[in-house]
Amino acid sequence: MTKARHADSREADLTAKKQGLWSPGTGALAGPTADLWALKLLIAASGLAGLGYEIVWTRQLALALGTEMMAVLGAIAGFFGGLALGAFVLDGRIRRAANPHHIYAVLEVVIGGWGLCAIWLLPASARALAPLLGIAPSPVLLWSASFLLPTLVLLPATVAMGGTLTALERMMSAARGPHPVSAGVYGANTAGAVAGTLLATFILIPAFGLSTTLLCLAAVNAGCALAALRLGRSLQVEARERDERRHAVADFRLTGTLFATGLLGIAFEVLVVRLAAQMMQDTVYSFACLLAAYLLGTAMGGMIWQRVGPIVALGRTGLISSTALVCLGTALTTPLLTGFADRAASFGVAGELGIALVLFLLPSMAMGALFGQLMQDVRDIKGSVGWAVGINSLGAAIAPLVAAQLLIPAFGSWKALVLVALGYLVLLQPHRAALRWAAVPALLGTAMLWLPAPDLIKLPPGGKLLALREGPMVTASVVDDASGTRYLEVNGHFRMGGTSSVRSDFRQAMLPLLLHPAPRNALFLGVGTGATVLGAAQMPNLDVQAVELSPEVVALLPWFDHPASKQDRPPIAIADARRFIVADERRYDVIVADLFHPALDGSGALYTVEHFEAVKRRLATEGVFCQWLPLYQLDAPSLRAIVRSFLAIFPEGSAWLNHYSVRTPMLALIGSRAPRPVDPESLAARFSEGTLRPLIQPLGFDQPIDLLGQYVAGAKALASFAGPGPRNTDDFPFVTFDARSNVHALSAPPWQLLSTVITEAKTDAAELLSPSRRGPWDHRLDAYWRARNRFIQAGAALTGEPRGAALIAVAAPGLLASIHASAEFEPAYAPLMSMASALLASDRQAAERLLQAIDEAAPSRHDARDLLSREFVR
């Protein structure tokens, strides 16, 4: 076979010289050097458009199918399946074509045209598919539908993409003569893919949205088609002369190696991304950095191997063994990076890109060189690279399924990574030279499998890990800190609540339930530690249903069962909340959406206009929807965009607080199908109900004013606060791509955005109560709201966590001002009395002065005077 290959090369040289096309000593087609560089740019531009489409389509498919693991796997498999089909179907035609640039131009036009069609096709298919799947499809049905949707809807584009690399390789081969070009073409195309990943994620989608980004990518396709037609004129003769001679079929071992490297390479990517989620911020930009690093290494590997491959005597055996070794190196490095991740995050995207390069650069370089060599081997045998692309894409199509459904559940992500690295060694031919190459990675990998897997969970000082569940999407853990507080954590750094927030979680459920006149059923989107759902279940005659995306989170909920609960935990459906809402046919009196971390990739889709509209369709006639917002995890632009989006669907919406804590402030957006003023008298009747009062009184809901005092703003005030600007929509996901600012918001004072809200949003009783009820309530509510705002300002002024006398000196004036504004504002009165009682034991005179100040600020209250009297008698 080698002699035949050399004979073909010599024959091609002679033919080219006879035609006057060969430039001796350069290995390039005679003609302007600019054309050769233009062809390289064309190859890169093709890769740019291809990855740009993949980024956009992945986002659209997530909206259509949901973000359950089986849906994600199906979408990936469908995309790679289309590429494989295109590579197989178009290979022979491209190989035999005298004018491959004509075929390439047609393929680019098809990709661009169908990319434009996808603007309407994917959303339309989403609306049709969700009701067909239902609220609880089996994993097989969900995977099948998720595979068929992208396969069928995107088939013309993905099939065309599958043929572009083959056509580009033929064009470059014609331009460069008999020298190997496959690895270089693959590297240049992948380098363009790096640019496409970064351009789409960091510039196009944040600036223009998904649809306009698709328009931009279609323009790139059109430019590539025109450039190919212009460049192709000088490539026709040589391409025809050389490729008519190739007709052999690739051997079985080479085919198996191509399939296995596709499977192992993408499985490696999935596992590293899974592990990196426990170290990085897990935003859309985190994934883009990881993907860019993987593609950059692949591109560098292909292009470097194009130059040094003929010189370095590694061969296929050396490349396979080297790939296994550097993949093991990444597995060794991953636990060491945990300590540097927080420090790297302080540098923003640059820091995350640095982490991604450490994890991916060397392994993906080795993979790029290996695939480049395999492509060239197929090219030498078969005359084109389509077969190599098709077989490799088939392996890539099933890789995520193997990694997520077999390797991670059976071995955990880290040991699965070691097994994937060792999987490369299975591809070696069983001879002595191969054994020498495999010795070091085989011994190292065996030792790593024997050792226990490293723990990537970062424990607080004095804390301990109580439970861990690792799944394909998340790692959920239960952790105790030094004080004995237990909390639930996802991917090592997203806290989902804990034992210290049970009262607050119960209030999250009760506020919207109390705002409905007589709720009979309620749906909760997201469960956290389950306390909110459990709190709702205490309400008499209420049917509660909940939805949670992560089965790992649900598995750990028994660690947070509340001892005071008299009810079993309500049923929890494992499903994507967006898809569940669209597929569900029931109507609910109350729907409560949990606190979704806005920076977390995927959470921004739960704050869009389209999702709010779908929720409204699920509400009963008098139904109430409550969307909780974590003000301590949001920046102001994201909050304003969410408010604008909410008001677009619930034009009479309002905003309420959960509590008055400045450490974890939460804002509720309340909307309903039939807006109506709140009736304090009806609330008073409900508050006095014998079955309800024991539940709500311990939560601080003693009188109607305790609930009404949490009101912040009505629709007019909210609209003024939000101001003009973009809405968060499926096509323009503002919140998702504002992730960098939302991550930065985590390092800002947690009360910063709360202070902005209460300062800028005017609280007006006219937007809350009907005119007939305002008279006796206007003054009381106005006083209470002024007291509340003063209380919050006092809490925000507490810096450095002062204690003892220092705490009293700093906090007391603000608290006294609060009760001076409203004696009914219990949240300020209780801590003042506690301070006074504590002072009696250490500084009686100071305690007396504080009690007198309390009595003067709230003369209608008698607790301070009574305590003073008792102390005087003593």
C-alpha cells in the first residue's frame, strides 16, 4: 500500500508538471500566494459558521426539548448523526467531482438557507412536541424525541455540513499538490470553529439575539459560497486528474479506530466539562471557554501535525499512546485546580479560560493530531476524507449517551475520565513496539483506578460532608458547617437552602397562598431543600405538586425533612420546568417559581416572556403566579429586564418582599389572570381561621398588616422602576448573557439591589387596595412601609458584624426610628427588646436608657414600660 501511495504521488507530480501547474520546491499550485491564503481563510470561515450554528441551535433546542439529560443527549446525537449521514452520502460525489468547489458552494447555500429556516422551524417544533411528550415521558421516549427533532428539522443543514470538510480538503489538496493536507485542513477548520464559539457567545448573541445571529451566520455561508466559486477556477484540472484514481475502501482497523476516537474524544470532553462545573461559575461563558479551549487544542494539534508529522517518527501508535498519557494528565490535574478556581474566577472570563486551557489544551492537541493522521490515512486509501468524518461523527454521536448513562453512574466522573484515557490504549495493535509505547500510560492509569477518587467538594472550616449524589448533570451534596447548620449544595458552590432558612422557605410558600382567596391546588417549580413545598403542604385542603430538574437533588431531600411537619412530602416530578408547564393540561390556583440563580446556565430561560406566558395559561380563573427573585444574586440590569418581561404578560403585576433580611433579600413578582385589589377584611377573616392561624402565626403573619407590609410596588411603580430597555425573551436571552455581571453581583453587598428597589420603586396604597378600603388603611400602611424601609437601611448600615455594645450603638438608632414610624412594625421592636434584656445583666443604666427610648418611640406598646417596672421593683 505504501509503494502504491508513493507511485501515485510521483505520477501526480509528473502530471502536474506536464500541465504547468506544479511549482517545484514549494509543493503548491503555481499562482498567486493570495489565493492560497484566501482558501485557508475560507476553510476557517466554514468552521466559524458551523460552530456558530451549533451554539445557537443548542440554545434553541434546549428551549424546545428542555434541559433534562436525555433531551440534551438526544439533541447532540441528532446533530452528529446528521453530520455522519452527510459525510457518507456526499463522499463519493465529492470524490468523483471535477469541480468540488461547485459542490462546496451549493452546500454552503443549503446550510445558510436552512439556517434561516431554523429561526421559525425550531420554535414551532417545540410548541408541537411538548404536548405530545406530556409531563412525564419515559427516558426512552424523551431521548427518542430529542434525537428525532434535531435530526429531522435540521437534516438538510447538518447533512450539508457533513460534506463541507470533504470538499474543502479536495480543494486544498488540488492547491497544494501531492503533499498531505488533511490534518492542516482539519486544523484550520477547527480554528475557525474556535472563533465561531467565541464570536457567537461573547458578541453576536448578547448584542443581537439568536435570530439575528443566524442571519449573520447565513451571510458567512453566502460569502464562503462566492469565495469558493472564485477560487475554484484554478483547482479544476489537477483535482480531476488525481482523484479519479482513488477507489480503495478503508480497512477495518482504521474504521474501528476512527469510530473509537470519535467516541472517546467527545466522552472525554463531556466528563471534563462535568468536572469543571464543580470549579467554574457554570455560566454560558464557562461552557464557551471550555469548548473554545477544546477546539483550540484540536486545531493546534491538526495544524502542528501537518508540519511535523512527516518529520517526527511517532506514527499512529505513538499518537494513540501520547493521547492516553495526556488525558491521564488532565485527570491528575483536575483535583489540584480546585483550590485555584475561586482565585481564577476573580479574573472573570480570562481566569475561566485559563482553567479551561489547563484542562483541555494538551489532550485536545493530541486528539487533533491523531484525527488529522487518521484523516490522511483514509485520504491516501480512499481519495477523500468523507469516510473518516462520517465514522468519527458516528462515534461522537453516541459518546454523550455512553458517558452520561453508563460511565458516570457506574464509576463517577473522575474514574470514568481515567477509563476513557485508558480506552485509547485498546486501539493499539498487539505487537512489541505498541506495548513499549503503552507501558507508562497503562501503569499510571491502573494506579489511578486503584486509588480512591478525589473529592472535589469544598468543605467550610470545621464542616463535614454528609451525603453525595453524582449524576450526569449535577453533583448534589449535603454539608454541615462548624455551627451545625446543614445545607444543600449543587456542583460544589450553588447553595440551594438549608436548615437555617426553613422559616424563610415556609414564608416563600405562604405569601402567594395567602394572596389567593381560597387555593385548592398549587404547583411549585423547583424545590431546593423541599422546605417551601413542605410548608405549602401544611395548608389544609391544598393539593401540592412540585417539579424539579435534578433527580440528585430529590434523592437528598430526606436530609432536610422538617421535624415539625405533619404532612408527607408532596409528589415531585423530575422534569424541566419549562417543558412541564407547556405540556401540562391542568389549571392551578397558585404557581410558585423558586429562586433560580440567574447566572447559572439555563436558569435565564425561566425568566423569559415566553415562559411567563406559558405559566399564565396554566393559571385558573383567579390564579396567582409568584416568581421569586434572589436580589443578592442579581444585578440591576437583569432585574429590570425580568420586571419588564413579567409586566409584558402580567400588566397588573406587583412586587413583594419575603422578609426584611439584608443578607438574603428576596423579591416576589406577583401576577394573576384576573387582577383584583387586596381586601384587608377578607385577609383578617382568613388569618383568624382555626386551622390556618397556627400555621402562619409562627411565620410572623399575625395580622393582615404583617402581610400587606411586605408589598413593595404595583404595576405603575414597577414599570417606572424597570424603565425602557430589552425584555428577556427566548430569542434575546438578556439574563443568560448578563451572567458575568450577575456573577460579579455575588461579591457586592447583598443588600445593594434591595436598597435600590425600595428607593426607586414608590410604594403606593392606591395600587394595592380598592378605594373603599383605603380610608382606614392608608396611614397605617404608609407608616409601616416607612418603618420597613428604615429598618432595611439600618440593617444595611451594619458592617463588620458588630457585637455587644457596638452592635447596640450602631443598630439601636435605626431600629428606634423604625418603631417611631410605626409601632406595629414588630420586626424592629423584637430585637430592641432583646438588646435591652441583654444589657440588664451587664449595664443596667444603659438598659434603662434604651427601654425609655423604646417607650418614647412606641408609647402605645407597654412591653418596655412593663420591663422597666419589673426591674425597678427588683
